[in-house]
Amino acid sequence: MPLRVGVIGAGMIGQEHTRRLTTVVIGAEVVAVTDLAADRAGLLAAEAGARPHASGAEVVARPDVDAVLVTSWGPTHAEYVLAAVAAGKPVFCEKPLATDAADCLRILQAETAHGRRLVQVGFMRRYDDAYRRLKRLVDAGDIGAPLIVHCAHRNPTVPVSYTSEMAMLDTAIHEVDVLRWLLDEEIVSAQVLTPRPTRRRFDHLQDPQLMLFETSGGVRVDVEVFVNCQYGYDIRCEVVGETGVARLPDPARPAVRQDGREGVAVVTDWRERFGDAFDAEIQAWVDAASAGTATGPSAWDGYAATAVGDATVEALKTGETVPVDMEPRPSFYSGAQQ
Ligand code: NAD
Ligand code: ISE
């Protein structure tokens, strides 16, 4: 029997994941949908052949919902993840796991008390083929011990509602997760340098930002976040090791020679760049949830990213280097990660 999924949040990525569940992924069907906007829930439910519901609580409680997909706004995630864990149902939660470190810790406690993993957090880069190949190379010691990592996260533009804090909380949160996974070390401190802001967007926004992190093993990381770079969606990562340098390849695109010049088109949308990774991520979730558990980025990873996010936002406000305040990792969350 397919995994019967209840979707909480029928916005942009809720619609994408629902279509993924119904048309790409094997072994699942969407049976319930809810959203604060009832009309949006109704439309998506009709498209998926599911029943619309008035609340997330109703979706989690429905006996024929086997697993829950949380794609509502960040501040609502903790409530729904906790409800799913209390009901013993596997839950996929889009990033962030919670906007507050204390809420993340409540989720860790609830899952630990349950005794088996139920939570997967939506850090899809761990399923991206290029990142996976980069990790295999680093893990194999091909470039020696990593010493420095240079990253960039560039978006063409962002809406006026985007704030300077979101450069970390919405955008660089993916860099933080992938760095922890790639290096298998925690981030222990954060600093933010603020270059001259671009004049191409809003006065309220500090864009770009240069985030500097240090890991528990002494690796130094710089992350350029530039969300109004105009030219495309550009994700870069270069690991400098003791004996060599390994770099994330650009997405494979044909080079065109024409009119006396050669050019390669740049990806402009994150959905295109990480489309395959999203497919693989949701398939992995369905496979594990069908067995009553979860794999991949864990609640611990969600907590760690939120804790680093808190330090980075404070660093942006104060200009200081801020230590990351993180609880010790429970043994429940040790072991190989996706
Ligand atoms: P969105 O605003 O398009 O959709 C969010 C939806 O949640 C809205 O329809 C809203 O009405 C609904 N909602 C809000 N509160 C609710 C509640 N209490 N109960 C039910 N529904 C509620 O936003 P989005 O872009 O789809 O983002 C949703 C989440 O996904 C965010 O946490 C975001 O960070 C994350 N996201 C992740 C990625 C990724 O690359 N992994 C990409 C985009 C968004
Ligand atoms: C968005 O919220 C995401 O999560 C995307 O993956 C990210 O790359 C993009 O920059 C964010 O705005």
C-alpha cells in the first residue's frame, strides 16, 4: 500500500512537493491537505485527489494519514513536527526545523523519547549529485585534510519583504547544513562582514554579506551571500585541503560558440538547480517513512543550523565574532548521516 501523506502548507514549495509526491516519487499518495488559506488548500487537494482540512491538527490526527509533510511558514513548523512525533508519525519538515533553538530542543527531546527517528529536515543539498561527489572526494582524503572552504550563494533578486537577517535564516542556512555535513564538524563561531551594499535593490537591506565561520576542528569558512546579484542563481563551494583543492562543478550546460564568442547559460532559479536533489530527498523520505522511520538530515541537524543561525544574526547586529551556543549532541543522533 502507498504511504498516505498529509500536507500542511499549500504554498509554493508545498505545491511542488505535492506534485513530486503524486507524479515523480514512487510509493506515496497525498490524502490530506491544509493551509491557512482555505482556498489554496482546496485547490491543491483537488489537484492531488486529496481531502482539504481546516487545520494541521486535523491532518496529523486523521487515522489514515501515515506521514506528514510540513511546508508551512517557518514559525509554524515546531507545532506540527511536535504533533506528528506525539502521534508517532514520520514527518518531513522544510527548513528551518524551527525558528527558535528552544523549540528545536523540544523536538529532539520528543523524538528521543519516542526511541526511533521520525523527523527529516528539508536540507536537499545532501541529495545533490555534485555535492555528494564532492563529499566522497573529501571523505576519501583525496585532497588531504580540509583547511579552508570558500562558498557563495547568489540569487538574482529577492522581494522587498526580505530582511538582512534572512540572508542567514532563509538563505545561508543551506550553506551551514552542507558545510557541517561535508566536513563532519560543528560550526563553533560566526562573524559577518558587511561590504558596501548593492545600489540595485532596497535601502533596508545589507546585501551582500560575507559570513565567516570556524569549525570545531579549526577549518575556516567564508560564505558570500549576495541575493540581488542580478545575473543568476549561483552556488559555489571550494574546499582547500593540505594536498589539493576540490570544487563543486557548475551545472552541466552546453557551451555555445556564436558571433565570435563562446558562452554558457547560467542557471537562474534554485528549483532548476536542485530539482533532482528535491526528487531524491522526497523519495528517500517516502522510503524511510514507509518503514516507520526517517533518514537523512535529522532533527539534530535542524537544531544545529538554527543555533548557528542565531549566532550569525547576533554577529550581523554586533559586528563581533559570536560563539555558537549548542548543547552536546545526544548519542541518539550519532552515527553516519545521509
Ligand atoms: P509560501 O509562503 O509560498 O507558502 C507557505 C504556506 O504556508 C502559505 O500558503 C501559508 O498560507 C501557509 N501557512 C502559514 N501558516 C500556516 C499554518 N499555521 N497552517 C497551515 N498553513 C500555513 O512559502 P514557501 O516558499 O512555500 O516556503 C515554505 C517553507 O519552505 C519555508 O519554511 C521555507 O523556508 C521553505 N522552503 C525551502 C526551500 C528549500 O530549498 N528547501 C525552498 C523554498 C522554501
Ligand atoms: C529559498 O528559501 C531556499 O530555500 C532555496 O533553496 C535557496 O537557495 C534560496 O536562496 C532561498 O531563497
